[in-house]
Amino acid sequence: MKRVAILISGSGSNMIKLCESMVGKHPARPVIVISSFSGSEGLTYATNIGLKAVVVEFGLFPKDNFGFEAAITEELTLASPDIICLAGFMHILSRSFLKKFANKIINIHPSLLPKYKGLNTHKRAISAGDFEAGCTVHKVTEELDGGPILGQGKVLIDKNETPESLAAKVLKLEHTLYPLVLKKFAAAAIDQTEIILSNS
Ligand code: GAR
């Protein structure tokens, strides 16, 4: 059984969907949730299901990314994960951190990569006049949002779409895509783009 650590910074809705999916014959189980923000709503969920939930508060490490990552590394070393899922974890990880956990880290990003790496993805897709948007699960490498793609989900952008309405549509798709990709990744059955979801 593969051990999965999940790193979050926000509401943690993807983390919850990942945890809910890891039951029965699923080849993985969650072992720890680490949040960089003590106010993350997902922490309550993790505690309630008896999952170790740890806060490594980013704000307590001003200008000390090394210390922030060292605290996360300490928790990860104890938890000994086979897979680390970034699920709305809003920090760029250093080269040495990535090296330590090479080939174990995957991320979900709210755009159809390679389009719109970084922030404000929905606003950028609408401003560009795109007719579709979506989400991507990819392996994490040193290139920001640039690692090998494992799966994507697509939605149509409506005529009167706003960044908020698009974010809600894409997040719903993320909740389906991320568990699907994690299951395949945990079964070592996926190494490149394989899963394409479309709600159109
Ligand atoms: C998700 O939309 C995820 O794709 C995005 O943050 C949101 C987290 O939601 N991640 C990034 O933008 C990473 N660059 P959640 O906390 O409810 O899962």
C-alpha cells in the first residue's frame, strides 16, 4: 500500500476528495496532511477522520524558506510517504527539497498546461478569449508548473464567464481528475498524459 502525504494551503477541498477516494482496493492511503496555513478548513476534516494533520505556518518563517521547508521535511521524513500530493499548496519548492523527494511529488494546477503557469489562470484564459479552460495534474519538477503532464480535464468557457464562475467549474472537475490520476499514479500505471476529462 502506497503512503500519501498531502500538502495544502487553502480550503483543502481537493485534499478531502483525495482522502475520500483512498478506500477499498485503492493502492494508496493518506498518512499525513500538512497545511502551510493554520486557518485551512481541511484541517478539521483530516482530524475528524483520524488522519495526522500538521500545520507548518508559512507566516512563522519570514524570509526563511529554508526553515519552512526544513519543518515540512521533518514531518515528511517521519511520515515516510511514497507520494506527495500538492493540493492547493501555494509555495514554490526549492531544488534541494525537490531532489529529496524526486519523482514522488505531483500537483494539480487550474489551467490547461502548458498554458497559464503561475497565478490568475482563469482571468488570463478569459482575457485571452479562450473557448476552453481546465485543470492539469502533473509531476513536479524544478520548472514551475512545467513537469510531465499526467492528466487533464477540460471545461467550456461560457459567453458571460467570470474568473469566479470558471474557478468553480474547474474546481469541480479537479475533484474528479485528481483522484483518478492519483489512483493510476499509485498503481504505477501512468507516466505521461493519459486521462482527459471533458464536461462539454
Ligand atoms: C485549486 O483550484 C488548485 O488547482 C489551485 O488552488 C485551488 C485549491 O483549492 N492550485 C494552484 O493554483 C496551485 N498553483 P482547494 O484548497 O479547495 O483544494
